[in-house]
Amino acid sequence: MSTRFSRPVSALAALLVTSPALAGGEQVPDQALPTLEISSSRINQIGVADSANQGTVTAKQLENRPLARTGELLEAVPGVIVTQHSGDGKANQYFARGFNLDHGTDFRTTVLGMPVNLPTNAHGQGYSDLNFVIPELVKTIQYKKGTYYAEEGDFSAAGAAAIDYFRVLDKGLFSVEVGQHNFRRIVAANSSALGAGNLLYAFEGAGNNGPWNSPENYKRFNGVLSYSWKSGSDDSRVTAMAMQSSWNATDQVPRRALSAGSIGRFDTIDPTDGGDTSRFSLSANWTRRLSDGAYKVDAYLVRSSLDLFSNFTYASSSNGASLSDQFQQSERRTIAGLNAERTWFHQLGKLDMETTVGAQFRRDRMAPVGLYSTVARQRVAITREDQVTESASALFASNTTHWTPWLRTTAGLRADWYSFDVAGNNPANSGSKSDSIVSPKFSAIFTPTKDAEIYLNWGKGFHSNDARGVTDPAMPATPLVKAIGKEIGLRLTDLVPKLQTSLSFWQLDLGSELVFVGDAGTTQASRPSHRNGIELANYYTPAPGWIIDADFAWSRARFTDTDPSGPYIPGAIERTLSVGMSGDIGRWSGGVRLRYFGGRPLVSDNSVRSPSSTLINAKIGYAISKDVKITAEILNLFNREASDVDYYYASQLRGEAAAVADIHTHPAEPRSFRLGVAVKF
């Protein structure tokens, strides 16, 4: 049988199908597969993507991008906003597709095949902390949005991003950055040949006090050790990572206190808030190329911890001798998992096909995960403490068929099984439950010309709920909440020379929302919802080394039941705009980005709203020599007094007779300068 693929039919095919197939299905030696050259900027998705909102961000796109925080790497995904309402060591706050994603719910993130989202987390379902990522090592961020991909499971209803690292560095790197508010950061990374493969090693140390009147005293240490090798048609990598951080937090504060002048813009109500966290992982990635496809396996073992001290309502209850609503959320977690898939490139009659079958397994053991009442970080009472085991298994299959030169379809089916086991300090909080869900997917892709594609997408997905709520005998939450997505999209390349444009109209129905509860500092299952929206993304390379991108997203999010409180979803993002330009001129390089974060309803009747904000960040660099470069970053260039995030709930300050409903805001940081020098060796 011969292959006739005029275009790769998937991202995996794009990497693997580079020569005529050999007979039989035997392994393919390296020399039989010519190298596929990938552009140093954005990869053309015509013939590869299954939707208009699927793409790849490359290291070149990130090179001149100003970053205030590591998590802002995800803002390279069109329509995604990344903020913070607490200390820098805490997982970021994410917004996309009409969602306030809290700390990661409904947006799935992986790094080197390891899941980042944490189910049944001490602080929030799907908690996604990216502070263990070292930006200089990021090779690609592959993203997709919607429920249309059989390989994507829990937390991916709004979208998913897969971060991959370089396996080999062209040169070693030593970088030092310093800035206002005692910001400092050092990175050292290199790779070298070792035996039959390559050893990559990197270290990052970072710290910051921020503009806060109670210094943040943020400290973070990251280490990476990776060994990769090729043997025949096998490509393998083993990676160890370690991260440790600690911080003091200035959380959101009530506007009434700001208006009264009792606190300043960068003050805190409880200066003992903060936390510490750690993450240690060992992962392995293996791919075997065959004449008729490939095997791919990712395995991982993660050990993490989190201790988070928060006080969102201040002084409405009495803990010990002092009035304090501070609480500690704590967990010790071990994760073990395996993803395996087999892909075939084949034919049925005269039809070219790609078929993938895969299995996924993950087991989270939290021993324990707890909630405690505290005063100045000292425990005074146990609210609840649980030993939790949560296991997830999945089988999936997808098939892409080229029916004609201008039509291909992708049909997928995914089946997930979950088990939840909770052993609490209170027997009434203990229990076990299991659940399963089947999620079909379908996409039709029309290619009227070599420079245009039209996409029709439909699919079911889901998110899981916290095991402690699932097994609650008094009011059990639905274990697996169904999501149904639909989308019509268009992708154009070179309608204007060197311009890539994608446009999509989408909608998403969710069986129940996860809504942030300010007085508890957690999320809870809520009402069913419907979202629809429009996304427009443009990527323009007017000259070699230059990139201009402009992305716009509009969405409408509403509850679909008849609750008298109103149909608006608190925190649901409505409009975003991101415009950036970066490039190189001789020894000079740089980038500037504008980010518009639209207003949001804060209560269900839309009577209280968060204002919009517009921030501009800039970065400029100068190459003293081929291997030495100095950089300067200006964050919040025009020193706008904006909010990073706003919430509306009741809190009680000292001296107040009762709790008061109010907007609680966390300010965007003021203009700040950072200088850096990077040496390659």
C-alpha cells in the first residue's frame, strides 16, 4: 500500500510523514526521514489544524515578549488573559472564552506531557501553577480551544495548552535581571553531548518584593535536568524538575477602605497572608516512528505541596483571642500517570486516513488535603482534613479521513472513568463514588484553496468536581459535568501577503459552573450556563524577524436556569484585545504589547461590574556582541491605575458592626523597570 497524503492530516503527521511509507509497518531509520523544516515564527496550520482556534506558539514569538510573571506565557494564546490577585507564588488567575477560569478550571495545561491542573486542590478545582516553568527553555506552546479533540479530557472545555521544552540548546545561557521593588532573577542553562544523547540542565532563581507596603519577599528556585537521545526510529527523553517558592501576599482589599483612606492602594488588611509551595517531578517521553505511523508514550511522577494562608473576609468571626478570618489551605500530593497512543497512516480504498487510539491514566493521592482556621499563620482549629484518592482512566480514538482534495473530517470518541475516595477527620465527610462519561467529537474541514480552510466543529467534553463535594452525603455534587461545544471557523493565509488570519463563531453549554466563593476562598458547583462568542486572530510577518499580531475576542456568558438572582455569570470575561509588535533591527531588538481586559459582571443581576483596563508593556534589547545582549523592560508603561482582578462579596473590617458587601480589588502593579544582561557561551 502506498501513501498519497498531499498534506499532513494532523500535527503528529506533520512531524512524522515526511517520506513515502515503507512496506509492512517496520521501524524507519533516521536517514529515511528527511528533516521537516519548521518556521522560526508561527507554524502555518492549513492542512494541520482541526479548528480555527488551534495553533502553535514558537520560541521566536516569545523571545522579545515582555513578561511580568511566568504564567503570562499563556497570554501568547489568543484571547487568554493572565492576572494575579495574591502573591506571585500563587497560581495565576486565568480568563478565556467567557470564563473567569479562577486558577485553571476549564483550561487544561500540560508541560512535557505532565498535567498541571490539580483536581481536588486545597485552594481551587483545577489549580494550575506554572511557576515551575523556565521561559527560556520553552520551545513551543501548542494550543487548542473547545471540546473537539479526543485526546483532551478533564478541564479542557474552554481550551488546552501543551508546553514543550528544547531538548538541546544551541549555546549555553547565563542571564541576570534586576529591577525596581527588589526584583532579581538569574538563569543558567546549557546542554552538552553525553554518551548517545544530550544532557540539558538549567537553574532559575527569582525574587521580588513588589510595590506592596508589606513586602512580598517572594523567593523561587527552579531546576531542570533532562537527558534525551535517539536510537534508530526511537526518540526518548527523561526529565527531572524541582521547584520551591515562598511569599507574603497582599490579597484583594475592599474599595470602601480605599475610599475612606484607611488603607493605601498597595496596603494589605492582613500582612500575615502568604504561602509556600513545592513541586518535584520525574517524567519520560518516548516516540517510535514507524512506516505506517507512530507510538507515543508519556509517563510522569509528581510530588507537590501547598500551604496557602488567606484572609478574604477579615474580622467577621473570632479565632482564639484575636478577630481573624484567616484560614490555611494545605495539601501534600503525589501524582502518577501514563499516556499512550498509537497512530496509523493508512488507506481505505482510495481514501487517505489517520487513525489514533490512546489510553490515559492518572492517580492523585492527597495525604492530607486540609482547611484550617488560623491567626497569623498559626492553626487554631481544624475545619476539615481529608485523605483523598482520585483515579482517572480514559480510552479515546479518532479518525481523520480525506474524502476529497478539499474535504476532510475528524471523528473522535472518548470514554472517561473516575473514582473518588475521601476519608475525612469527620466520618460524615467520608465516602466513595465513581462515575463515567462518553464524549463524541466531530469536525469537518473544507479547503477551497491552498490558502484557506473552513471548519465546522462539534463535541462533548467535561470537567470533574472536587472529590470532597462529590462524596458529600448531604449535598453531593455531580462528579463529571458535561460540556457541549459548537464552532464555525475560517482560516486564511496570504490573502494579504505574509498575513495569517483566523475567525471563529463558537458556543459552549456547561452543565454547571464553578463559581468563586470569596468568604471561603474556594469554588463551588453552581448553575448551568451557555456561552457564545467571536474570536479574531491575526499574525503578520512584514519582514524577516518582525512579528505583528492582533487578537480580539468577544463573548456572552449567561446562566440558563430561571434563578431570580439573575442570569449573569460573575467574573465572566466579555471582551479582550491584544496587539503586539516585535522585531530585530541590526543589534537592536524589542517588543511592545497592548492588552485590553474588558469589564465584567460581578453579580448575577449585572448591577455591580468590574471596570475595564488597558495596559502596555515594552521590552528593548541591544546586542553588545554576538553572544552578549542587554535588555530593558518597562511594565505598565503609562502607569495606569487599573485592577488586576475584582470580586464582589461581603467582608467585615475591624470596627464594623456587621459584614458589608463590597467590591474587593487587587491593583495592577505600577510602572516598573527591569534591566538584564544575557551571555551565551
